[in-house]
Amino acid sequence: MSTGLRLTLASALVALPITASAQNWSDQPVDPANHDETVAYEEGGRYFNEEDVPTYNVAEDGTVDWLTFSGFRRYHAECHVCHGPDGEGSSYAPKVKNSAVHMGYYDFYDVVVNGRGNGNSVMPHFGDNPNVMCYLDDIYVYLKARGMEAVPRGRPGSKEAKSDAIQEDENACMG
Ligand code: HEC
């Protein structure tokens, strides 16, 4: 790419209104009908969709899978101070319940591991924080369930038991 073209592109980017850049995912409403989060299989108490991406499982009586419950707790310990209760967003940070649906698993991970900045709007990086990294699937699954309106706001009432496999993963991760 020529220097001239690069400069033109750079000034075009600077000219974009702020709302069009960083927070575009979270501003987009989620229509659950447009996203297929059907459980394809379960493995050791974890649920996955057809793309082998972790997802939530909510029984007819409202009982949630362990990860959704755990994610609720971890989210409110580590993220809610900026992103607001139940992933609803705040004046300071985006509505991450929508982001979890729109961004997809890998981009979501990338932002949390590496952080992101946009002027004064800074998402810290959590890649070296085991209290986040060892539970990031949990947080992602919980937020996706919120974004899809599969679980209501607030603490989930009943939950599946924590499986041995999940406990072993946690021990190995936390060291
Ligand atoms: C200190 C405040 C703060 C904390 C704590 C925080 N975030 Fe953020 N986060 C932000 C801000 C501000 C942004 C928007 C950054 C930008 O404008 O690029 C953001 C952006 C994000 C995004 C991208 C959203 C999008 O729609 O593009 C994700 C995903 C995210 N945060 C997840 C998390 C998770 C998960 C946690 C908890 C582990 C967390 N954040 C904790 C402030 C925070």
C-alpha cells in the first residue's frame, strides 16, 4: 500500500464518529431468532453448540448449567463494576451481554485477554489474572445466556451440580 493511500485511510478513520467504532457490537440489539445456540453436545458438565463453542443450557424449570451460574458470580466479581449488573452496560462501558452474542467466542476472548483502548474508554487486559482467565468460559456463557434472554436478570435460582471434570479443570488452571 502506498504511503499516500495509507495516510488517506488514516484520516478517514479519524473522521469516523466515535459511536461507529468501539461500542458498535453492544449497541446492536439481539434478536434471539437470528442466533442458533442449540446445545449440540455435553461433555463433563460443559455444553457446546454445533461450532464446538461453549454455550448455556437452561432446563424447562429454569435450572441453569454450572458454567452459567459460575459465570454470573465471576462476572459480578470482576466485570460488573464497569459493565453494570447483569451485563446491561453502564454510561462508562458497553452492554457486554449483547457483545457476547455478536462478537463470537474468539473475539470476546481476545478483548478480555488483551484489553482494548479507545481514548479515555479503556478495557483492561485480564490475560494474567487467573480469577478471570480460569473462568472466562463461564463468564462468556453467562453473558451469552443474558444476551439471548435465556436467563432473567439476577442470580440464577437453581443450578446443575459442578461436575468432577469442571472441578479438575479449575484446580489445574488455578494451580
Ligand atoms: C475498568 C473498567 C472495566 C472492567 C473492570 C472491565 N471492562 Fe470490559 N470494557 C471496558 C470499556 C471501557 C470497554 C470499551 C472499550 C473501548 O471503547 O474500546 C470495554 C469493552 C469490553 C468488551 C468489548 C465489547 C464490545 O462490544 O466491543 C468486552 C467483551 C468486555 N469489555 C468484557 C469484559 C469482561 C468479561 C470483564 C470482566 C472480566 C470486563 N470487561 C471488565 C471497561 C471495563
